[in-house]
Amino acid sequence: MSSIVTETAGLAGTRTGARRSSLWRDTFAKLKKNKVAMCGLVFLVIMFLFCFIGPFFSPYASGKVNTVMINKPPSMAHWLGTDNLGRDILTRLMQAGRISLTVGLAAMLLSVFIGSVLGVVAGYYRGVVDQIVMRFADILMTIPGLPLLFIIGAILSEWKVPTDYRIYIVMLMLSLIGWPELARLVRSQILSLREREFMQATESLGLRDHRKLFFHLLPNTIPILIVVATLRVGGAILSESVLSYLGLGVVPPTPTWGNMIDAANTLIDFQKRPWLWIPPGFAIFATVISINLLGDGLRDALDPKMKR
Amino acid sequence: MTNALLTIDHLQTHFFTPSGVVKAVNDISLRVREGETVCIVGESGCGKSVTAMSVLGLVAEPQGKVVGGDIRFDGVDLLQLSPLEKQQLRGNDIAMIFQEPMSSLNPVLTIGEQIMEPLWEHLLLSKKEARAKAIELISLVGIPRPEEIMNAYPHQLSGGMLQRIMIAIAISCNPRLLIADEPTTALDVTIQAQILDLLREIKETYNTAILLITHDLGVVAEMADYVVVMYAGKVIEEGPVLELFSNPRHPYTRGLLQAKPVIGQRKKRLNSIPGQVPNLIGLADSCYFHDRCESCMSVCRLKQPELKQIDDGHRVACWLYEEESGLA
Amino acid sequence: MREALVEVKQLKKYYPITGGIFGRTIGHVKAVDDVSFAIRKGEAFGLVGESGSGKSTTGRTILRLTDKTAGEVKYKGVDLHAVSKQELRRLRPSMQFIFQDPYSSLNPRLRVGDAIGEALMDHGLADKSEIRERVQEVLSLCGLAPYHIDRFPHEFSGGQRQRIGIARSIILQPEFIVADEPVSALDVSIQAQIINLFSDLQEKKELTYLFISHDLSVVEHLCTRIGVMYLGSLVEIAPRDELFARPLHPYTRALLSAVPIPDPRLKRERIVLRGDIPSPANPPKGCKFHTRCPLATDRCKEEVPVLRLADSDHQVACHLV
């Protein structure tokens, strides 16, 4: 770098050198070094492709009943065997994955949305707004999540909600129990951010509240939100599986990984027909683990104190 | 002239970061003689603190490492010492004071316990003797009511008081060399004046050599016998204090002296040095100051100038003086 | 004498200290304790003092970045602490604040161009199409390059960030700027660049400054009138040359003599003050400086000296003058 002496300061290059860097590029560069997290990421990508593109290559329709091929073990025609209605397990696994992943993602997005908006508002305005939001969140957090879900699920079954709608309602339920923790997290972040000098600067510049909230405060909580949101997807998938396994979530014929395992709830299925429950069980297990590994990796990559 | 107490020769301390090797200290040589105050002056990132850390063996491994050169204290090679020997030397013969007295003291121990600790460790005094000595030390550094202070915790004292306590701990074992890294930077001017007076007193009473690291040229002028100016990990000029201030040679030293506003010498405009300190990663083989220098020549961009003697005890690393000394 | 742009009258800012199980208020930190002064149009008023003197809090309270406890601040005749939030927002662009820490005063998630331009947009002071151009203009005015507009703050050094902070204020075309220790976090060579930038801008834009600093040499260089604060009170106000030639308050004198001068040949008689700065939560009675004053008398321990005119335009709060 042989720049000529310039009269104006700062033309000679910046501290970080010529390389342009941004938060995302830096984060991804650090993440790439974390082998375990990368395994998680790669597995998740494969899982997504498997669930969303896979069915197009399958010769079987997911709901197609074949009375001749009931409970067949894996073979060349049916790689993972068939279930008690003669449906291809592999195809159903893909279809179920679509639902499970969608429910997980959608529940996470919804709870992040509710949680961050309420958290930002509570943290910024404090006072009465804060009291109302946080006390409501406290109440929701005092009730253990699963029993609450059971109750709502049971009510839904009583009301005979059409099965097509149940998956949306499951998403709503999951985000309902998910947002308080996020709101808390965002609020505590906002409380510390609002004391930083750049927030005082926005006051001195006379910026409007919505600008302070959504252009200055919220973007600074994004790193932590991403970490928590990632881990949340895993949690939501698990909760949905539990609900569906118990018949309180998404119910057949719509397949999910949870209600596929439910199909194996007789001793004979469990002992003699492992192809019924091992594939969905493994899918849940591996997906959740991958999400957690990726989440931990993201946490390390986004934490400025974890410079290695 | 007395013997050199501390000799640093061609010291190189590097930090290994993801973006590259930072040559924080890049081939530095200096000596501190018995009873002499040497000031290392420079701006942030010039390597002055890392030099001190290297002497004390406190460079954070594994990112940082002394990769070359040697450091001798009274003939002993500090880089060859075992951790235990190093520890014995620190506190006993070499003592240190840091910029933040608050973070150098343990918040859950009383001041008394922290002063007495080195007395037990290094001087092997009994508990009673140590206590008496500690009280003596506290009053020596100019703190009233030493008995009360002995039982106080660090958070109960102000920054100036804590720095005095740090000095008391540092001089408790009559060190021959005191390394002070920006000892007054965190303090107010009126308190700074007190601390500088105290350091001078200690130097005169005990003939302690002081290696003072600072960015403040005012402090340098008041304290130093000999000044070393650093820039981007290199010594660019050094000399006795009077000579250096009345006859600065390197454009950076000159710029620095002219950039500082001085009371009673108001100018219409301050002379500023344009640009920024260079990034220490992947520096080319040139004078590191060349792109900010007003007398930059073509040779400055191609080759690094070496530190050369130009007058008695005055050395400078700049191509401007290369011919002069060559003729002499 | 020019008219006053900002008038501060008996301004007080106390922070409550809470304690006990119920968090009752058990005392107050009197950060700013009855401070009155005026800043004239077009001048650079310097406020100096050591840590805990309340100089920063004074600056922040003047711009109503924090609420006052008592007193009033008049900006062009308008009491800033009495107007509505809407009115205050309307006034904001004309009075700006520049922060000490160039690292925490810029939002790390905002590109330089957005950080500088957003206030223009938010106040409706410029069309969207104009903003980019205006930002580039102000960038070069502040010694940065136009291509810096799309970068993030972490790509800049401390001095450059301080320039960004200044540009962010200047683009709103303010008349009055409060600068809180804007150069104390910077290295000497960079400090000089920023000080020069401040004086250039004042010349070009006819700005009025309140310049807060602990460094007397910086204040001497930049300010035309100077106030000295100690423990929440103003002890002396005088024009620059008067203050440096004839300091009246013992504290001002001690402060002046304590600043190290980069000239080893100069051996000065130094007034070294005894002791520490007392805590503003529990300031001494009478004159707050009496615990450290070399000249203190019994009267100083009892009676609070008031700021009075000692000479034309030279105010001091000391019984002995």
C-alpha cells in the first residue's frame, strides 16, 4: 500500500485493513472453523432437501393405502418398509418431516416475533407497559409448558377441530408458550442497550421512537435472537412430536414424526417391527441434535468474547 | 556512567491472530541503568506496553510470544528463567505498577493483606514484622491514618489512593527496577502531580531505576532522564531528555511535540500528523511512518531505516539523517 | 458583549442514593449543585474540572438528555426543561451533543451513511434523493472520504469514528454544540486533528460550543471563555487569557500548575494539592474546596462562597479574593 500522503485524514486505509468485513461474514468465517457446528448445519441442509424435494422422487403417494403390502419389512421396493395401512414409510417420513420442520420453524418465527416486539416495547418504555407485559409473561412461565399444551390439545379434541386446521393451532400453541422467555431475554438486552451512548445520541438527534426501537435497539439484539431462535426450532419440533405422539397435536392421516412413532405403540410393533418407529425416532433425534450443535456454534461465533 | 541494569536486545514479541501475525514489538533494543528513569513514549498500539510485559514475562500465551532477542537483568537472561525463578525476580528485584490500580488489586482482600503478602513471600518476615513494615510503607507513600487503611477494602479507596497502595506494594521489597505502565493515565491531573512527585522521591531515596511507559509528553519531560520514542513496534528515536526535547530529529517525534497543545503557548492551529497509525499486520519493508510523514522520500517507501547514532547518545531511525551520519 | 444563546440558572441535578430493604432514598449525589452561567452566541465556552466535578452532567442536563432536579436552562429564551416533547424534538437539530467515547457512541449495526443521514430523514429536513449527497458533503467536510459512506463503524479507528460522530451532528446544521470530552479518548496526533476540525467547523458554520474537558491545554486552545468546576459547583469563570494569566481561585491555580508541560528545561514551582477529591455524595461543608485548599481559613469551613464578579467579566467563588 503506497498511498501518497494525503491532507485529509483517514484516506490511508482503516484499522481492519483493506478487507471489507461485516458481521455476517465474520460470523460465518468463525462458524466454518467449528467442525461440530458445521456437521449440524450440513445435516440440517440434507434433512431439508430430503423432506422438501425427496417426495418428488418417490414413486409412492404418501397417503396411498395398499392393503396388500401391510407391515412389510424394508425391501428393494420399500426401502424402509411399509406401515399398517401399507403406506411407504420412506415417503411418509419425508412428508412428516415437511410438517414437523414447518411447524418448528413457524412456531419459532411467531414466538420470536411476539417475544421481540413485546420485549423491545417493555424494555424501552418501562413503567406500566413493562409491568403489564412482564407480569403476563411471568404468569405464562409459571405454568409448566407441557401440561398447558395437553390441556389445550384436549380442548381442541373436544371441539372437534378439523384436522387440516390443527397444524396451525399447534403452531399457535407452541409459540404461545415460547414467547415469554424470548420477551424476557430481549427486554434485558434492551435495558442494557438503552444506557449505551449511541442511544443517548439518538435522543440528542431527536429521532422518533419507532426509529430508536426498530432501527437502533432491535438490530442489536439480533445475534442473541438468532442463537435462541435456532435452539427454539429444536424445542418446538420436540414439543410438537410429543403432542402428536399423544394424539393431541397433529392427528393422522396428516403425518408428522411424532404421530408416526405413535403408530408403534403396541408391544408387537415395538418388538417385531422396528422399521415403524426407528426412522421417525432417528429423524427427530438427529434433527434436534443438529439444531442444538448449530445453535451452540452460532453462540460461540457471535459472542465477541469468544475470540480464538 | 553506571552499568546497565536492564538490557533488552533485538526483542521481538509477536501476536498470532486469525487475521495474521501482529508484530507488536519489532526488534527493540534499550537499556536502563541503575538509578535512571527511562521513558518509553508512543501512541496506543506502538508496542510500549507489550515491551514491558515481555520484560516481566507476562505476555499472554499462546496468542502472544517472545519470538526473538534477549532480555538481561543484571546479567541474568530473563527469557531462560523457570516460572518459579521469574516469580521470585518479580516483586523482589523488579516491581511493577499498572494503569488500573482497581483491577490490579484483589477486591475481596484488605489492603493490609495485600501489602503484607509480598513481605512474607519475598522478605520472609514474621507476621508482626510484616504488619509494622506495611504500616510504614503506607505512610511512606503519603497516605494518612495507615492503621485504618490496613483494614480497608480496595473499593473503599479512591483511584489515587489505590495507585499509592500499588506503589507501596511495588517498593516493599526494595526493587532495583520499577516498571510503571501508564501509572497516572487513569488519574486526575492534581492526583497525577502527587503520584509523579512520589515516584521521583522514591527514585531519589532508594536509587531505584524506573522504566516509565506513557503517552503523555508532559509526563516524560517531568520524569525522564532518557527517552525512547516508539512507533508501530519500532524504536524510531531515543536520546537524553534535554537533547530529545530541544532537538527532536524524527519527523514523528517533532510532529508529536507540535501536536500537543501546551498551556501558555497557544497557536492558531495545532500541527497535526495526518492519517492513522498503520495496521501492524503484514507491514511492507518500508519506514512505517512514511505515509504520514511530511518529508517522505522515495527511499522511505522501499527500505526500512535503521536506528543510527547521530549525536552523543542521540539515535534516530530516519533516512533524512542517513547521509549525515555516513559522512561523519 | 454579545447576547447569550444559552442561559443556565441555578441548575441542580441530584441522583438519589437508595439503600435499605425497601430501596428508600437515603441521600443524594449532588452531581450539579446550583450552577449558573451564560454562553454567548458564537463563543466557545470551556468547562473544565476533574472527575466527579459534574461537568459532563451539566452538559447533558443543559441539552435535556437527562432531566434536571431544579433550576432552568434557556436556549434562545426558551426553557428547555419546560417545553413539550414535540417542541423539544423540533428544537433538537439546532443543538447537538458530541460524545466522549467514539466506540460506544456509534451504533455498530448502522452503516456510516445511515448513521449520519437518518436524522435528516427523520426530521424531514431533506428529500430521500438529497440525503446521500448531503452525507457525502458533510463527510468530506469532516475529513473523511465519500466512499466511507457504506462502511460500518468497526472498520474505523477512534479518530475517524469521532469524525463520524461530528459529521452526524453537523449535518443537521446546528447552532449550538455540546462536546463532552471529545478528544480525551484519542492519541495526541489524532487529538490535534480533531481539535483543528472543531475550530475549522466553528469558523465555517458560526457555531457556539460548550466544550467539556479535563484537559486545560485543550480548553485553552479551543475556548474563548472558561468555567472551572469543582464538586458540582462553578468556582471560577473568566475569559481565556484572563484565566490563564491571572487565575484567582486557589483550585484553578493548583490545576494549572499540575498540568505537566512537555519541556524538560522548565522547572516550575508546583502547587501540589493534599488529599483526594471528596465524594460528591458527601461534599464538605462550607467551601467544598477547603479540605484541600492550601489557604483555607475557618470561614471557608463554615460559609459557602458565592460566585461573584471580581473583575469585569471575571467571576470567582472564593472568600479570599
